[in-house]
Amino acid sequence: MTYKINTEKRKKIKVLKTSNNSNALLQTSSTSEIVWNGSTIGYTPSNDADYIIYEFIGQMSKKDNYNNMTIRLVSGSNDSSFSSIESSDSGYKCHFGQNNTAGNGRYSELINVRFAIPKSYWDGEKYLALKCTSSSNKTSYINSYSYNPTVIIYSI
């Protein structure tokens, strides 16, 4: 899905840049879903908004050969209990890296994602976060090299 955003119409911009001194936020993805450190933010949208835009900039790097990661945007009424925005996660899920074993693929990537959530889904303050998983034996490091993840959220 493609969204054309008029930057002049952004309202209630909130930015969260998490400090990652000495790799304090370093995580390893696995087959068990985890919340990406530095991706959680609480937000109350503008009353006249049509959409809430969640942008995230983070980093993943190789741990295993053929590393991969699937991330999905989730929401909740607090910062510790999350569920899917839509039951199929359609429009709220991305995949990075590879699933096959051809060659010796090892991916290190800057992760830059943007999601649009309809205001009709929203009521009051909600928390958003990214959850991530990897295929068996294809794990990645998250926030390595002391990378500082950043979240930008706003209403349009």
C-alpha cells in the first residue's frame, strides 16, 4: 500500500530517539516474538486526523547466515500489552533478509518503515510498538553497533 503524505498537514508530531550507549538496547531476534527495544511510543492523535503515521528507523545486522526478520506493528492500551491492529496484520507487517540458503547471505540493514493507521481505529491514547521474529537458525542482532532507534509519530 502506498501513502502520499503532505508534510504541511502533519499535526501533533512526537519524536522518540532512544539512546543506546554501550549497546544497552542490543537484542537477538528469535522464533519467539519480542518487542523491538526503542520502538514503543504512546500517542493521542489530533481530533481532526484521518490517519496516524508511525515511522521507525532502526538497525539489524547478521548473527547467523541467511539471517532474516519479520516485523509487525502492534498496539495496546499500555506499554506492556500489545495485540494486532488488524487480525491478518495486512498492511502492518514487513520482512527483511532472506529465507533460503543460497550463497552465504548475511544482511546488515537500516530498517526504515512507515505505517498509516486509520483514525477510526483509534480512541484516546494508544501505545504502538514493533514486534519481531526470525526463522529458526536465521537470527539477527537488533540495535547493534550502539545504533539509536528513532520513532516519529504524527496525525494527518
